[in-house]
Amino acid sequence: MKNWLFAIIALFVVVLAACSSSNDEKDTANSGVGSDTITYTTSKGEEIEVPKDPKRVVVLYGFVGTLKTFGVPTVGADAWSMQNPEFDEYLKDAIEVSNEEIEKIVELEPDLILGLDTVENADKLKEIAPTVLFTYGEYSYLDQIVEVGKVINKEQEAKDWVADFEKRAVETGKEIKAKIGADATVSVIENFNKQIYVYGENWGRGTELLYQAMELEMPAKVKETALEPGYYALSSEVIADFAGDYLIVSKFEEQDNSFMDTAAFKNIPAVKDGKMIVVDANRFYFNDAYTLDYQLNVFRKAFLE
């Protein structure tokens, strides 16, 4: 009799343990623990399931430097990013792609696609892999880094990076203003496809760093024309009207830069006084995490050393 009783009790314990184990598995599945994906919620409330640990990202806009900073592999990137010498090693095995090259993107077998919502073929991209498309300018340049951090499951790392960068940028800005004067003005110009542009405070080329983070002064003429739209086209004859006490020239070596050899350009006070800083446009183009760090180092050396 006792043996039968012990057998029944033992069987009951086994069944109870099995049920408990099954419930634990269900709870684990429901909580997302052990899942290979996370949910990114866009500013419009759309929930997108993205890989928790992305390994094959295709980037159709300039977020490459942020992925590089946080150690996330990129297998396909936009033309501008591929032309940045700072990314040569990081992108050595990556392929240049655009949003129009659907078959090329399919062949890369991405597990995540990043870009802007102005791309064509968005629906086709979403069929290939989880796709997150941002609206340009919807987030500040630093908040954009945090948003990309959320997508690649590096949110806290991105927040920590932003806090550290802001601190370093503010300190550098104070040092620069102490040296050149609090009221000294700085302008940024670039020649592309035979057209010269001057830039506002949110169009890459170091503008976010100069005007927002370091709070250096922008010439009045630049404020009037380029601050709101982000850039303003001008002729070589009037560059002097837009040049600050310091002139940053974002230069593409492959472009026609003969305007810099003209007497009019050489007579600009900032140029004559040795206050022109020439930077590599291919390295300065975007405002991702890596590029911002690069820009900060360049400006620190140029202004302070």
C-alpha cells in the first residue's frame, strides 16, 4: 500500500514540475526574454520588429558613422559614406547601394535597413528586411544619434556618447572663444558642381558643432540667408560678404576649386590673415557620431594649436 502511495505522490510531483516548467516557458516567451528581436517605435507610433543584435545592416543615408562608433556591421552603404576615407577600413567589405538597387540589396541579405523616408521603393525595402526610415530634421542631430542607437539596441551607449560629446564640445567652444574672441564670427562654405554654398547650423560640414554645440557666432549675412533653409547658393564674387572672421572651406579635391585662386578670394580678410581652415569635404559631410568626433578634433587643432 505504501509503495502505491509513494508512486502516486511521485507522479503528481513530476506532473506539477512539468506544468510549472511549461508556464515558465510561456512567461519567458511573452516577456521577450531570449527573443532575437526588439521593438522600435517610430515618432508616428509605428512598431517595427528589428534584430536585437544586427549583423548585416544596409544604410541608405549617412548613419554609417554612428554604426561604426557602436560596433555594428554595415554590409551596404550610400555613395557618400563609401567615399569617406575615414570609413575605408570599416566598409572594406561593404557594397555601395542606393534605394533603387533592390536586387543588389536583396543579394546582401540584410537583417536591417536604415534610411530616410524620402527614398523610393520603401515598400519593396520593407519586404527585404526590417526597415526604419527617418524624416530628415525631425530630430536634432544628437537626438538622431540616440534614435539610431535605439534601433540597433545601443540606446544607453548612444545616450552616454551624446552626454560625453556635449561636454567635450562645450569645453572646446569655451576655449576657442577665449582665444579668438566671444564675438568672432565663423562661416562655412563649400563648392560642389560649380556652385558655391554657405551653410546654416544644421547641414553637416561641421555646422552643428560650430554653431549649436560650441555656440560660435555666425555672420549676420549668413543668418539672413542660410539659417532657416540650411544653406544658400552664392557666386564667387560675393563670398567676402558672407565670410566671417574665420572661414571654413569644405573642399572636395575632385571639384573645380579655381575660385580659391582668384584675387577676390585671396583678398578676403580671413584668407589674407591666415584665418581660413580647409577641411576634407568627404570626411566632413555628415553629422553622425564618428564624424562629429572627427570634426571636433580637427577644429580643436585648427583653432587652438
